[in-house]
Amino acid sequence: MFCAGLSCPGCGSSNIVDDDLYSQAQLVCADCGSVVSEGALANDPVGGSDVSYSRTTAVAKLPCTNLIKGLQRLKAICRTLRVRSEIEDLSQTHYSRAYQHEHFFKGSLHKKEILAGCCVLVSCRMLNWPITMGTISCLLDADPMVIGTVYQGMVKVLDIKAPIVSITDIIEAHSQEYKISSLNIPEALAENSKDLTKRAMALVELAADSWIVTGRKPIPIMMASIFLAWQSLKPTKQRLKFSLEKFCQLAKVNKSKPALKRITEIKEVLCKLGKEIPWVTAKVTPDNVVQHVEDILMHRYALLQKALRTHEAVLLVECQAGSEDSQISPVCQSPKTSSVEKCEPNAERAEQPGDGDDNLCTVPEPHIDTGTQESQDPVQNWGKRMLFAPPCVIHAKKRRTEQPELKDVTGNEEISDSEIDSYIRTPQEAREFALVQKVLYLSENEKS
């Protein structure tokens, strides 16, 4: 290529060409072969702008390997739960956002796997797809407490307001897991899924009205309600003989240990309401209360009010009986009454001469330690006096009492005679002690 306006400094020729045979272009004189200039690309401002090394070597940033594995695990969870496509897309968006945060980016692989399950859980709740944290725990084979911690951290990091799902919204989906249709088990033990869900939901609502649901995990309560609903729909002898473990084997589900306690608690509530049914003359016990479940659930609001009124009447009678006893023995009823108040009836006798021995209040009563008295006779838990109360109130934890500090024993403390006598346990020790005292007394007389 000919370059005009340039001349060779050696021969003065203007025949200057661009030699591009090398990696760097050069201007060369075509007549004498002299190099007129080097590095025209770097020195010529018209050739282009300076480009940094990082920009010339930049490539599209690929996602992290762990992020790809986490998204694959998330898709597998969504496929297992058979959720809608919008739930899967929303879960992937939440996971990609939460993964880049430092709170999860530097976490362990196990924590990132749990994060995928938590993203599916929050997406299902936001799009009204009933699912429990226990289901995610079973799919991931992880501790529910750890899943709860990761879930709370994810909601806080992403600033998501996830709605709280009621247990009644989940029970319909949970009841589908029990294989108790006529296609799987004999007709005598089979039950329609819709009827079973309706009866179980009514039992859960009754448990919620009686504080059983408060602070409890949902799966044991749902399992207990479905088991009682299955027995109460057709209370035959064959069904009533079934235990929870045998029922779970029949329905092909895993047994939950706390469900046994929930069954006992629900039966206790049913017994309290069954006693108020007017047409039931036999005694209602946990063994036969399943036969009255239909009547109890049908009239549960009226029975609840009647049971509460009956319980209040019993408490009123007990209170009146206690007040009559306090009128008979007021001194015994009020142990915290001062000694001055107890001495008022005998004040006139104390002023009469010669009656000092007859006054019962002249001798002071021994001091009663209030803390010791309260520890020996603790105040009864108010939850046990109520017909229905939260479990944390009925089974309240015992508070730790501060133990008095033990004084250091040096061995130089004075020992009273009464304390010395208390150390003598057997008659033989008493005889030996008396003999030693006699020998010491005779030895002192001989010296004198």
C-alpha cells in the first residue's frame, strides 16, 4: 500500500509502502529498502483506541458448578412433587438470587441443597400450593430444625413475605398419601377419600378449638385425625381393633411417634364433649368415644358451650365449699396472717391480772420461711383448672430454683450438745459414750 506525504530519509524517495509481512506493520522505502517507521499501529492515533487486556480476553461468565447442581436438585424436587411450571420457574429465580448472597454462597453443600428445598417450599406457599416443611424434610432427608433455620434466613435475605398456610389447607393433600381406597385394601377397610378428608378436617378444627394444635407439628395431628376419622366413619369391631401402627402399615405410610400422643389428646377432648350429649346414657370413655364422633362433630359448638358451663358450675361449687371451710377455721386457712391479728380475740384476757399463763399468744410462734413453704406447697397450675388450655400451660416446665450457697467448712466451728447427741445412733454407742463420761469424771476427781 502506497503512503503519500512521506519520504525516505536515506535516498529521499517518496516511494514509501506499507510492509505487512510481519506481525507488526512497517513503512519501508521501495527504492532502497530502508525502514522509514516501525509500530505504525501503536503510534498512529487514527489506527484505533487503546483496548485493555482484560477486555480483549473477556469471555461469558459461566455459572458455578454447585449452582448448576443446586438447580438440578431443585428441578428434581419439583418433578417429585409434580408442581406447576410457574412454581418451578419461581423456585429457580429464588435459588439463583439466594445463592449469590454471602450468607449462602460460602455455606456447605448440604446447606445449599436444603436451600433448594426451601425455595420450592416458599414458592409453593406464595402460589397457594399446599405443602409442609415435613415433606421437604423427607425428600432431602434433613433435620426439620435445620430446614427451618435455612428457611428463615432465606426469607430474610430475599425480603419475601410468605403467607402462613393453615393446617386445614394441607390436610386434603396429606390424605391422598394414604392408600386406603377399595383398589388397594379390602372393601370392609376401604374408605372414600373425600369423606375421610371431610371428617379429618372437622377433627382438626375441633383440636384447634381446644388448643391441641397450638405449637404442635402438623403431620402428627393430621395423622391422628385421619386415623380417628377412618375409625369413626365405620366404627366396626374390626376397625376399632386396629392400632395406629397397623393402620400405617395398611395405608403404606410411615408412622409418626408423636401421633400417638395427639390421638390421646383428641380422645380426651371428645370424651369431655361426649359426656354432654343428652341421649347418651352410657359412660363415655376413650375406648368407646369413637362411636360418638359423628354426633360430637355435628353439635360440637353447642357441646363446647355446655361443657364450659358445666365446668364453671363445678368450679363455683368447689369455691363455695372452700369458703365455708375457711369460715370454720380462719386461722388455718390463712397461714400468712400476722401474730397480732391472731391475738386480737385474747387481747382482753391478756390485760387481766393472774391470767398470764392462760394467754396463748404470749409465746411467740416459730418463724416460718416463706420460700420453704411455697416450695413445699406450690401453687397449682391454672391450666389444670381449665377445661381447655394450651399444652405449654397444662404441661408447664418446672422452673429451676436457686440452690443456697454452701458455706466452707473449716472444722473449727462450735458444735452444740444437741448436735453431738444427734450423732449417737445405736444403744451400744450410747453406753460407750456414758462409760467414757464416767471415766473422765473419775479421773478428774482423783486429780483433785
